[in-house]
Amino acid sequence: MEYQLNFLSSTADERVKRHLKRFSFLLYLIIFGATIFILVRTHESQTYMAHVFEGLNADIEGKISSVEPRMLFLERKIGVRNRLRKESDIFLQHRNRPAVWRKMLVDITNALPPDLVITKLYSKAAPKGKKKQQGGPDLTIEGYTYIEGGNRDILSVDNFRGNLLFSLPLSTLYSDIKVENNRIYKEEDRLKLVFSLGLYK
């Protein structure tokens, strides 16, 4: 009788062990399948992103390739223009021609905002002998405006400078335009803005 009970107990233990083995195998199988699924999905997403980046790179390279010939063409044109400008400085001496100064005065007048007044316009004296005058603008424009009533634009001098930067022949004769003086003080109960612009070759 005791032998039969022990036999039944060992049979139950074998069943539990087989059940645990099956459960463990099923659990490992699920973990393995989930790992494979995650790896496959990660690989698919990486492949998709790689295709997206390749497409973007190809698109950018195509745009660069389409623009590059035009950029090279413009660079060559700019090089030719710069050489011609240097030659015109030597052979034409356009800065000394009265017609150019007349055109400069017309451009300065057209670029002048209605609220600004020019009081003085003068150029730097030519150097004597071999000595060159150092520093200072080559052409100076001085003027003023009153900040009152409808005229409250304190940026009018900057607007004037911006207009001069895109006017011809000033933009070709002078490489830079700076605000040398821009101050405000009170004059007979009115605010007066005094300015000076320096044009540099």
C-alpha cells in the first residue's frame, strides 16, 4: 500500500515537471518571438529612415547641381566686372568727370528723405606729392532734421544711408558708407538731429 502511494506521488511530480517544462518552453518561445519581432521592426524602421535620408540627400544634391553652373557663371561675370572696373579706374578716370559728379548729386537728391536737409557736401583733398592722406571718408555728406510734429522718424539717417548703398554710381564708386555723426540736441524748444555720412572708396 505504501509503495502504491509513493508511486502515485512520483507520477504527480512528473506531471508537474512536464507542465513546468512546457510552460517554460512556451514562455521562452514567446520571448524569442517578441525579440525577433522587435528586431525585424527596428530593422524596417532603420531601412525606411535610410531611404528617406537618401531621398533627401539626392534631392539636395540635385538642387546644388542645378544651381552650381549658374553660380560659376555669376562668379566669372563678377570677376570680369571687377577687372573692367579696375581698368575703367585707370583709363577712364570717371571720378574726375563732371558728368559723373552731376549723376552723383542727382542720386543723392533722389535718395534723400523729405525730412532731411543737406548743409554740406565735400570730398577729401587730393594728396600732394607721394604722401597719401590716411583715414577719413573720401566724400562727406552733412545735414540735419527736426524731430517734431509728424516727423518722428529717428531712423531717417539710416534710411538715407540704405538708399545710397543701392544708388548708382555711388555704389560702384564707393565700397562703404558709414554714419560718422548722428546726434540729437535741443534748439529753441525743438529737437534737432545733426548727421554726417562718410563715403569710402
